[in-house]
Amino acid sequence: MGDPLADRLEGRPVVGSEVVHHGMVWDVVRERVDLGGEAGEVTREFIHHPGAVAVVALDAQDRVVLVQQYRHPVRAFTWEIPAGLLDVDGEDPWVAASRELHEEADLVAEQWHVLADYFSSPGGMDEALRVYLARGLSHVPEHDRHDREGEELGMPVRWVDLDEAQEAVLTGRVHNPSAVVGILAAHAARARGWATLRAHDAPWPEHPTYRAP
């Protein structure tokens, strides 16, 4: 039997790099990369992204909490799991995930595990995203809840049975990538008795901030 199936983290030499657009949240970068051999140098433009975390919060009845937000680029109100950018310097990713769960769903969790990792669009951006499973849920007291604003103001929150959520993904009714990955991963992990879960602080070399030198 061969080696286990796994992506290989191995960058190619960057000959030149420049920021061609400074955005409000992320930048567009142009780089010349030496692929070696006959391929030689190529130029690639991509979005430089801080990375993000998302949370499948599952209650004792195996219901997952979903929030609905308007996403202007796709002109849609999408059902999503709580998620947010890794945009606080020095903040551990599981702490960021806990903060997002608190802010978007008014929940805290006693148990945290890594459920899945993925690159959201590796051909066009460097975003690495980690999805956590949060259990042992309780509601945040009214006086400690986050004051939502902007696109999060009045955001609908819905509890959905995990089987129903999986069906919504497989029948093409839910499209947010973190929700798709998280719901399918949670459904598969539950079928395996949660044996595939990783510790909340499991290594995350796919994100450059947490990659060993």
C-alpha cells in the first residue's frame, strides 16, 4: 500500500512580488514564480487573505445552528455556519472561532475539536480555512451578547437537524462553502463515532501563520 493521500506543502521560488490592489479586507498580489524545468517562470495574480475559521455548533439533539447573511457578490441570502476572519493579531484560531460563535449565534461551547481544513479557492486566493465542531452549548446571557451591526444586524438564526442540513447540501439548496464542508464533515464524522475529530489545537501548517519554520 502506498503513502496516505495528502496534499504536499512545497512552495516554488518567488522571483518577484507586488501588491497591485490594496483592498478593504484583502489585497490582490501579482507574483512571478519559477516552476522549474521546462515550465520556467509564470506570473500569477491572486487574493492575499488572512484566513478564516468556521463553527459547526451541534446541540444535544444533533441540531446545527445556521445564520443567514446577505452576500452581495453572489446576490443571495445564504445559510451559513458562524464564521469569521483571522484578523486579530496573536489570536489563536480556536479563540477566534469561539468569538465568532458568541458574536453571531449568542452561544458558548464546552467542547471544541477540529472537524475539517480546506483551501477555499487555491487557484485564485491563499485563504486557508479551519472548521471546528463545538458541543456542550449554552446561550450567552442577554447582557453579555454582542451588538450586531451592518450585514449581521437582524440576522436570522435557525436550528436544523444535521440529517436535514446534509440533505439541503446534497440537493443544492445550501451553497456557502464553510456550511457545505462543515455539514458534510460533521455528518460523516458522526457516522464514524467522532473518531476522526482532532484536538482543538491540532497543527495547521496549511495556514502560513501557523506553519513551522
